[in-house]
Amino acid sequence: MTKFNAWNVIKNGLNGQSYWTRQWRDPEPKSIYDVVIIGGGLHGLATAYYLAKNHNIKNVAVLEKGWIGGGNAGRNTTIVRSNYMMPGNHEFYEHSLKLWENLSHELNYNVMFSQRAHVSLFHSPGAKDSVSRIYNIMRLHGTDAELWDLKTLKKKIPHLNYHNSRFPILGAAVQKRAGNARHDAVAWGYARAADTLGVDILQNCEVTGFTRKNGNIESIQTSRGIIKGKKIGFAVAGNTSVLWQMAELGNLPIESHKLQAFVSEAVKPLLDQVVVYGVGGAHFYISQSDKGSMVFGGDLDWYKSYAQRGNLPMVQDVAEAAMAIFPSLGRIRLLRHWAGVMDMTMDGSFFICKTPISNLYLNAGWNYGGFKASPASGWYFADLIANESPHNYVQNHNLERFEKGINIDERGAGPDPKLHG
Amino acid sequence: MIRINCPYCGERDHSEFSYGGDATINYPSLDASEKEWTEAIFFRKNIKGFQFETWHHSNGCRMWLVVERSTVTHEIKSVKPCHPNLQKVAENNK
């Protein structure tokens, strides 16, 4: 693997770009690995990387049924933020944001992380009080958070609809260190860095069954043959229940829902921040990609589904929200829209935990928030697999929290997965 | 758009309805263990394929329905009133 640096860029520039080597190998599966991670998305690849980097466990395979980064890694709006308030969550997401800040250097791969600020609008004194409470909690824990009054907001983003009499904009809660990144680069960066440390990335390798022995999972049947792992990790958010039932483990506190995202044609620089608008049942978030496209999304489709395609009522909802807040988008054309399948959990928080099978570990339940979580998710999932006990930050992110009554419900929406947006 | 054939109103767009959830949950008795209640309230089969689920015709007759629908293709096999006695009434009216 050729390192990316100024010298190699110049050298290859003079040699017709002919000296670059493959980004990662395409190895044949070995018969046994120390750790097998199922799922070659951002979380699985990050886990493999941190297993090798932080814990020196390098005999690791990542199994991916399609191609890496082809699932939810490529089906999100790439927003990175850490505006969480529940114990465990805020430490976890803040650590994730800190990892994002150094990720390009860490991986020797430009993930184009852009800390352009996350601007969450509020429209009533009640909403201001509520968001002030959350952002004050963030400040108490050392995360950056601030409130912008209307004057500041108008100066920063002059072209929002400030004349909406039904939902007047009163100001915004802002996290300046938040922003977005390039999703493909994150998948490729982690894959390349993990591969360099010896991790085998096995694409087109679909898991079809498990063989149990003495209570453990002894081997995994895949479309590329039988693979054994001393320890096995699931990182397949969206399809967690399918694998869970394949391992005959019963039910999970998860429902799979689909979430749509949209990309418009490219326009000249229009929006410098990530803007979030949420009132009266609408939920809308928008940013502009480096290519110039407006990237935006809204709510779930509101019914359970494993289909990776969105339905039209939500397209209309999102378009209406866009017009309510950004009337200047009225004539912009939509290029693409897609849906990803989310693990929506019963309290809106994730799982990084042990399972009833002693050599199986679970990473699941990322709801709307999987993209921003991926570095810390990999970090703490690798930590759990290597040390066999959860870090303090994720000690309650397990399947037993519901029975114990210690749900981590940021939104206070109760046990209805579709409401945890 | 999914079209749901409401037994009371006829075939309508799914945007008239609100999705409820798994229609096969049996709630345990009030004195059942915490484990049983946790299982009923928080744990789901999350079927990939055909499942029975509840929908509320919230912008129509406001009746609750049990719909058998595929979570992969969204094809609907059957729609019935939630309450078995109402099912009989619906059949008698045909």
C-alpha cells in the first residue's frame, strides 16, 4: 500500500499515476481467525482497525455480503455531531467527535471532515428552554455548545425564511465543532488502514448460517466457505434481527425502519453549515456537499420495512419542510433519493454489548445516528471484544437495560422504535 | 405508495393511516414476571418477510386494522379489523 504524502503525489504525477498500489488486498478466507466481524460497513471496518491498532489483534476478518461501504455507509446524510445529553451517550459521541477531528491523519486518508457547525433552529420559547438545557449539559461536560440569537443567525445564514408566521425562527442551538465528512472516504480509509495492519477484508461473503458447539458459535457458513472465528462480532445494523435469529437467539429490542435521504443537482456555494429544522411533526436537515449538491433528509417512512427504497409521502413531507425553511430551493431539481434500513431501538440508543453466546458480541441499534458514531463505535466495540468487559461509557448500552429500567432515551419517546428520530 | 384496503372505507393510500406495530404481541397477566413483561413491551421478532401488523385509519374511519404485509416488498395479503367481533359485522354487511 503506497502511503499518501506530498512526495508520492509528485512522483506519481510525473509517472502517469502508475506506481500506486491497491488500497486493500482481496485475500482468500483463512480457515480460522482470532476475531471475525460480520458487516463491512463503517462500524465493522472501524472495529477491525481498532482491534489491530489499539489491541494488537491482527488475525481479523471482516465479512461483507456485498461491497464495503455499500449499505448504510453510503445511505446517510454524513452529519457528525455530539449534542447528546444522557450519561454514556454524551461521553461516547464526544469521543467520537474527537476521533473524527484527527481521522484523516490517523488513517492517512482524507475523509474530508469539515467542521462547519451544526445549527439547530428553534421556533418557540419552550423549544429554546428545552434545547438550552441540553446544550448546557453538553457545556458542563466540556463539549462546545452555544446559542445564537436571531441577529447572529441572520448574519450567518441570511437566506432562511425569517418571515414564517406559523413557525417564526427565534434563534438556534449551535455546535461549531460539528459538521460532515465524506462517507465513502471513511469506509475506504478504515479498510485501507485495517488491511495495512493485517486485517482480511472479505467482500461478496454473505453469512448463511452458524454452527454451534458447547454453547459457542464454532463456525460461520458463508458464500465463500466455512470460516471459524474464536470471537465473533455482529456489526450489521439494519439486518441485526436477521442474523440474531440465524444464531437462534430469539427477539431483540429493535425494529428495522427505512430512512430516506436526498441529493439535488449541484449549485454554487449556498449553505456553509448543517441546518436542522424540526417543528410541528416535521423534521428536516440539510447541508451542501463539496460538489455543490444540497444533501438533505427528514423522518422515517413511519412503517417497518427492510426495503432500501423510499416511499412518496415522505418525499412530499421533506419537500414541504425544505420550502418552509429554505424557499430559495424551490426550483432546485432532485438528482437522487434513496433509503437505508435502520435498526430503530426501543429507547433510541445503541447496543455495544455481550450476548447470551459467550464468544459472540453485538454492535447494533444505531437509529438515525450511525454515521457520526462510527469511529467511537469501532473503538469501544474493539475494546469490548479484546477485554471482554464493556468500557464505562457503554456499560449500560446492553440488552438488559430494559428489564432493569435504565433505558437511555434521549427523546423520552418511550418504547416505540419509529419515534426515536 | 402502499394501498390499504380498509374493510370499512375501501382501498386508500397508506398516508391516511398510522402504523401501529407488531400485531402478534400477547400481553401477559398483570402478575406475570418482569421478564415476561419486558419481553412483551420491548422485544420484537422484527420479521423480514410477511408479518401481521396493526394500522390505524387515523385520517379515515379511525378504526384499528390488522394487516398482513411483507416488510421487503410491501405487498399486502390481507386486511382485517383488529377486533374479531367487528370482523363478523364486516362479513355480514358484505
